[in-house]
Amino acid sequence: MTDPAELNRQFAIPNLVSFDAGKGGLTRIVIKSPAAEAEIYLHGAHVTRFDPKDQPPLLFLSALSHFEAGKAIRGGIPICFPWFGAKAGDSKAPAHGFARLTEWSVDSTTKTSAGATVVLNLTSTDKTKVLWPADFSAKYIVTIGEELTLSLAVTSTGNAPAKFEEALHTYLNVGDIDAISIAGLQDTIYLDKVNSGALTPQEDELIRFAGETDRLYLNTQSTCTVHDPVLGRQIRIAKSGSNATVIWNPWIDKAKAMADFGDDEWPGMVCVETCNAADNAVALAPGATHTMTAAISTSY
């Protein structure tokens, strides 16, 4: 585990970016800017907090989340890579890949006009190649300011093509799942994982919630907007380099089945995930780079 004191010597920015031991002793980056405060764990390059000034938290984080090596953090923004969900043909492989279970390295920290940018990296090793044989280098650029911007850039560094899935598995904090709606996905097709993966058209303009929801929307680059009348705000998720979107809420029974998720937490969150998965998986030629970006902002 990387020493926070050494990281402070190399990368701290006075009154803006610092490093410390967070929950479970995991190394954490703390950003305090005039526009927002945020926390990023090196474990999984995991953004666990983004609080715009004078607003409710943007991100949901379960009170029961694990903070320990080898386990994923429940909430915030996990990185799913290089596969999404269960790995095809390998039931023992970790769900959603190894990126969210691995400590990333710090490349740089930079002051911006409204906050800071942090660049983290992950590269292939003998350990990752046991699970996925590709040679790769991944950079994760997180900018904290009036909005939260996240870019995952993956480069194929080997001599063979690399095919992968990826997702910024964003857990949003909402006032009440019964009251919210999501716009931006009308006239698309989704894989309904609650209904055995059935291909289903999204005919309604707004997505509303009345039970467990787990949908992978295919072939869409659209911006999504979460309308939250309880908190009196809208959350806008714009994206690029992404051809799929996941909408997820576990509802009652699934929440009770997860040990790291409170039984009564599901009404206060929804996942709107910027991703490339299933039919929209990424195929990279040797030496090529693919960048997927999400920009998340709020309005009242």
C-alpha cells in the first residue's frame, strides 16, 4: 500500500490536494476546492465523494461498504474493467473485472481554475494477465470543479488486439427512487437483466422506477438527466467514447441480499453508468487508445 506521507511530498497541493489514510487504512486523496470537495481512494481509483458547494452529496456511498484490500467499495464510482458483470467462461473471476480491486498509482495532480485534476494509472502485470492476457496501460483523469469529469483512457501496449468492456459504475444520491425520473434514453433498446436479458424497446420518454431495475441500453451516446423533485435538482450525465448506458436500482430483495448494502438504502440511490459493454465492447488495435469520458453536473 502506498505511503500517504510520500505521496504528500510528491503530489500534495497546499490547501487543495492532500493524501491520508482513509477508511480501513486505505490510501485516500482529499480535494477541497472552492467549488466542491471530493475523495478518491487509490484502491480501485475509486471516487467515493463529490460534494458540490452548498448542495447535497452528488454520490451515494453505502454505510455498510467494505474498505479493504481484495473487496470492492459499494457506492461512489467503481471502475468496471476489463469486463462488465460476470466474466464469460470463468465463474471464479471477480465480478466487473480487476480494476476496482487493484491499487492504482498516482501520475500527477494539477490545480485548475475551479479545483484540481488528478491522474491515476494502472498497467498490466503478470497478475492481471492470469485473468486477462492483454498488455495495456490505463489512465484515469478525474477533474474536481463545478462539475465532476472522469476520463478513462486505455491503451493497448501489446502486439495483439485487445477487446474489453468498461463502465464508470456511478451511484447517484437521490431523494427518493419512487419520485425521480430519467430522461435521454427514449427510442433505444435495452437488455433487461431482470427479465432474462430480453431485448426491450424504451418507448416512454422518461424512465420511472417501480421495482428492481437492471438495464443495459445499447448503441446510445445520449446525455441522461435525472430529475429529482425531492432534492429539487437535476443531475446531468454527458458522455463521449461510450456507446452504452446502464440504469440500476436493486430494490427491496436484492438490497437485502447484499451484505455490503443496507436493507433500507435502495430508495436513496440510482446508478446511471457510462459504459461500453456487450455488443458495444471496445476492440483496440495494438498501440491504439480508447478514451471514455463522463461529465456530471447539477442544476436547480
